[in-house]
Amino acid sequence: MRYRTHYFILPLLILFAACSKNETETQTPTLGESIPVRVIELQQDTFSLPINASGTFSTKDETILSFKVGGIVSKLLVQEGDAVKKGQLLAAVDLTEIQAGLNQSKLAYEKALRDYERAGRLYRDSVATLEQFQNSKTALDIAEQQVKTAEFNLSYSQIRATQNGFVLRKFVNAGQQVSSGAPVLQINGANQGNWVLQATVNDQNWNIISVGDQAVILNSSSDSIPGRVIRKSQAADPMTGAYWVEISSETKEHSNLASGMFGKVVILPARQKSGWEIPYEALLDAEGSGGYVFVTDDDQQAKKVKVVLGKIGQNTVQVLSGLENHKKLIASGSAYLTDGSKIQIQN
């Protein structure tokens, strides 16, 4: 029975010793006690990290085509997805009414011309007054302009492709009545290879990106397309608050792209930012583009300062401002620190 008691007490002693040791290792520093920390020298540098963004592809020359005058659509010669060539006839309205209007204006012009010639003869014979002769000339000029207007309307009773490209959308069908200016077809210039990716970025990245910066575009097939920033928005989107940048492809062959297709881009800003690159674990209470760190200027006390953050890497964080005129950053051991805490450097 004595040996059994010893065997029972021994594990309890070992467990008690282990718990006591663990409590000693993790105990919280008492008030006023110096807290061991590790510090690093603060050195300002310049850096630039790639900016990842996403958006949609477009040719930026998408055009809505319509008739100058309303009428009944008599011909619709293309479907969505069809390739078209510049000048190709795409659609037409019934010409009966338009042709009648042109004929009417021509007859009116012929009458005005006869009246003008008669008034000229009468004026030269002193039968008609100068005012009557001038009025006949004005009527002739008006009739001439009406003929030109009717001929112009006739020429725009047909829709022809304004560029090489594809039909993106068809809004009407043959036999349908349309009003003047109503959308009939939408085409783009995809055959010309003028593809751009419009990507959204936040205000911080927008400020770093410059027109001319290089980029790598990734489409849905994960193809890498070299590109370049060609345009930046000058106002935020009122709905999202985001800004956009346009990246143009530097190659022309993109048979696997379509308008509205989703794409990603990695932008490589040429502009360098001045700041500090600090260990991720040194950052406290980060929210949005701000956060806090502890610094020390006398190796005796910790000071809590607010910083403005840049890009966050895998193990480091960019600090754009807030560390000016400070010498050392507390890189680890800040879990128990408050502003003004006594520290003990243990590098």
C-alpha cells in the first residue's frame, strides 16, 4: 500500500512543477516593471510594390448606330456577333415616305426657280419691284436648302458600319417601327485590336499610378498580355467612391477577348514612395490606411505613434508617414506596452 501511494503522488508533483514553470514564463509584467523588447533602427527608404486590380475589357470605340429619320425597318442584314467591315450596309428603313419627301422638295424647288426667273424679268422691265425680286430669291434659296435636307435624310435612311469590328447588340428586328435616333445596332472596332482594360483602384493606388506605367494584363484564359497605363479618371465614381485607370494592350492579336469580359492586371508604378518598411508584427490596431506602432528615442521609454500605411506585403508593411524624427522602432514585445511604458532592450 505504501508503494501505491508514492506512485500516485509522483505524477501530481510533476504536473504541479510543470504548471508552476509555465506560469512563471507567461506571467504579465507588474506595474512599473521594465518590459523586455526588441528594437530596430529606423531608416527611411524608397519602395514600390506592384498594384493588383481588376476590371472589364472594352475597345473604347463602341458605337450605337441609329437612323437619322424614323420609319419602318425594311432590312436588317447582320446578327449579334457578326464581323463587319467599314462602309458595309447593315440596315435600312422603308424609303417610300422619305423618297416622297425628297420628290416634294424638288418640285418646290423647281417652282421657286421659275418664280425667281419670272420676277427677274419683270424687275428688269420695271414691272416688279426690287422687294418682289429679292423675296423670290429668298424663296428659291429656302427651296434649295429643303432639297439638301431631304437628300441628307435619304442618305441616312441606311446604316453602314463606321469601322471594322463586330456587332455587339441588335436592338430591333425587320418590320419594326423606329423613331429618329433610336438605337438599332451597337458595334465596336475589335478587329483593329484596340483593346483596353478599365480597372478600378482606391485613391491611394490612383495617386501612385502614372500614365505610361507598365502593366501585365491577365484575361480569363490566364494569358499574360503586356500593357501600359494610358488614362486615369479625374473623379471618383459617385456610387462606389473608386477611381479607374485604363490599361492598353501593347499587342494587337486578341481573338480570345470580348467586350465586357472580366480581366485582372498587375500595374508596375514607376513612381517611388519614400517611407519605412517595418515588420508586420510591429503594427498595432490597423484599420484602413492607418495604424499604430511603438517607438523609442531614449532606449528607456516606449512611445505610441500613429502612422499612415502603404502596401502590406507578406512579412512587412510600408509606412508612408508618422515615423519622422524617430530613431528606433519596437519590433517585438509590444503586447504589454502602453504609451510611456518602461522598456528593456534585449536585442
